[in-house]
Amino acid sequence: MKTIVISAVNLVEAGTLEILKDCLRFLSEYSVKNNYKVIAIVHKKELAEFPNIEYIETQWPKKRWTNRLWYEYVSMDRISKELGDVYLWFSLHDTSPNVQAERRAVYCHNSFSFYKWKLHDLVFAPKIALFAIFTKFIYQTNIRKNNFLVVQQEWFREGLSKMFGINPRKIIVSRPKISDAVPENKSISKSDNLYHFLFAGSPNSHKNFEVICQAAKILVEEYKINNFKVSITVKGTENKYAQWLKRNWGNIDNIDFMGFIPKTKLIELYSTTDCLIYSSKVESWGLPISEFSKYERPMLLADLPYAHETAEGSLKTAYINPDKPAELAKLMADLIKGDETFLSKQAVKELAEPKAENWEELFNMLLK
């Protein structure tokens, strides 16, 4: 019986935790059918507990970055030797640890190495700026010892290939599985006559909420337009960045600082939203784009590679410079006035090999 190790001590929330859950859910059955032993090294077993999986739990690496790096490059080597013959070691969170294994792979989902950070990132979210600065060096350690790298988008494959001189044939594009379910009712349903814009994201500086807030102010003060509402998933108290947003644009009545909402509420909100704005400056995917595109309504997206790829197949899309609020305000004004002529259908591009449509295809490549 061959051994597969999944290392994921840093995955505890949001989309990355869902990746861990999906991976172990699949391996729970796959391992039995194909006679593999699966060991998962996780923060807490209860976060992603499935049958037929052996768990090693550790909270120490998550306490600080120095702990994490020590665990990845020192402790993991000892653990891999104690485990004996490991056939595949698959790190699900960017780092390529020092381990003894016949085959190795790493899932790269942190795209901050391509983020052009600004001074306000250092002020409001120094961790974000540090990620942008040091992610390249973290990726670089041991990256060429992997048999494969796994990414979610083609632009990321191209970027990593150029950055580290890795053959793109060693980088597998495995796009996240988005529900194929189509909304039962694509027509808009709301109780007022306002044009509704929405941007859903965490209150972090790279999400670039300020360009939307600035655009809303331009609409009110320069265009004299008031029949609209912009809902953002920031309350204004979460951190320094959120407080700065609320302090500068909290007096704009057209901006709804609604705060975090659970996924079920977000799906409900889509039904009352006329247009999705997604201005984030760095993403590994951008899930709201995929979700909202099924409603076949307007989307105004950052003119960046991740957004172009995620929006493939969408019907009413336009792109904005994420640093130019006046450009965004102009398009928002056109939409409020009923002009959608600048929107277009996005072509679906053929994805080059190697690619994996699901976990089974991915592991069949990693294990052969």
C-alpha cells in the first residue's frame, strides 16, 4: 500500500479550507478503491474530517510565520522520515517543504508575488505588503524539487513558469469546481427603483474598495446622480483599512457599508443586484465573478488577467482600470441611465495541457 501525504497546516478558513475539504473528501473514497494510505497534516482534524484518512494535528505553525517556516523546512523533514516510504507528498498551501518522498507536488494559490503593492498597504495591511514582497522567495525554496505545480488559472501558470524558469508542462491548471446550477429566476427582484451595485470581498486593502467608494462620490457630486446604491461587504470597524474607508466615505448615503454576510445571504443579494463590481487587484480566482455571471447581468471587473480568465463565457462584461475611479464612475453612470452598449460577451479560450477538470484527473497525473 502506497502512502499519500497531504500537508495543509495553514488552511483554516474560506476558499483555501474548501480546497482542503474537497481534496480529502475525494481521497476518502479514492484511497479505498485504489489501495492508498492517506495521511493529512492539518491545523485541526475537525476542520476537514473524513473517513479513511489518518490525521496529524498541529496548531503551533499557525501562531506565527517563523513557526510556519520552521515546521515546513525542519519539522516536515523529520515527520517524512518517521512516516517511512511516502509515494506522494502534496503540499496544499504554496510552500514546498523539505521532505523525503518519491513524488512531490505543491498547490500554488497565493498570487501576491504578482501584486503591485502601494504605500497604503504598508499603513493599513503590512502583512499584505510583506506577502507581496516575500511570497516569491517562499515559493522559490524547493519549488524545482516538485514533480508538479498545481494552479487555478492559465495566467498564473505562465507567470510562475517565467518567474522560476519552470517548464509549463510541469504546471497543471486545475480550475475550482463552480456549481453548474443556474438561478431559477434571472430577472431582477427588488423593492425600490435604485440601481444596485455590489462588491463582495474581505475587508483587505488589496480588494481595492476605495476605487468604488471614490466612484460613488463622483456620481453624487459631479454627475448629480442619486438613484443608485453600492453595497460593499465592509462594516467599517474590522481593521485599519475598513476604518479608513468608513471615515472617508461613510458620509455618502449611496454606499451601504453592510459588513460580512454569510454565503446564503450573498446568494440572495445577487437576486436584487443589477451589476457586480469586482475591483480587487490580486486574486487566484474571484469566486463572485463566477457566481454572478450566471445571472447574465452587467459586471464591471478589474482589467487584470485573473478577472479576464474567470469571466470567460460571461455575457455582459466590461473592464476598468482599478486605479481610476473616474473611469468606473463613467461606466456606472451609463448603466444607471440604461446604456449597456459597452458591455460584451467574453470568449471562452481553450485551456492548454496539462489540465485537470476534477480531483480524480489531478491525482491520476500526480501519481503516475
